[in-house]
Amino acid sequence: NTTEKSYVETMNKAERAKYLALTILKAIKDCTNFKFHGKHRAILEAYYIENLNAYQTRVRVGMTEAEYKPAKKEALIEFIKRYDYLRKARQCPELPELFYPQKPKKLPKTAQK
């Protein structure tokens, strides 16, 4: 809406930095946290906000290593989608675009030569 847009344009640097940080935090807080769907929000909060290592995060959310690795990947992918949406919706062009790196596909042996 126009009121929010005009407010965003008149923020000082400290207010703008806080606004950007809150945008990132909102993206994390909006992630799902279902018990049988990976506990994405809990993983992101423990690892990135509370600064726990992977083992501590895994114990905190109650997952085995085999469950944790794909759940963290899914959590990051969900975060990136929410972050990108909020980055545009909240008019935050200063925030970088994020993407989850994809492994290059292996070419058939005949194409590798």
C-alpha cells in the first residue's frame, strides 16, 4: 500500500537496517515447523539465530543425522522462497538474491570427451 511505501522510502539508515533484518527474520519465522515435515523453522532458528552447530541443532530438533541432512536442505529451500517473496513485497533491493546451489548433472561418458 502507499503508506508503507512512503514510510519505506523515508527511513534513516538505522531504521532501514532494522527493517532489512526483520525481513530476514520474518522469512525464517514464516517457515513451516511440522513434526513430520522437517521442522524447518526450528532448524533455521537453532542453526542461524542461536548459532548452534549441526550436531547441537540436530539434537535440539530431535532428529537423526539421516533425517537432519535432507530436512536442513528442505528448510533452506523453503527459506529462500519465503525470503525472495518478502524481499520483493517489502521492497528490499539491498538484500541479495539467494539460490540453493544445484549439483551439476553428470554427462554421459560419450559427451564428456
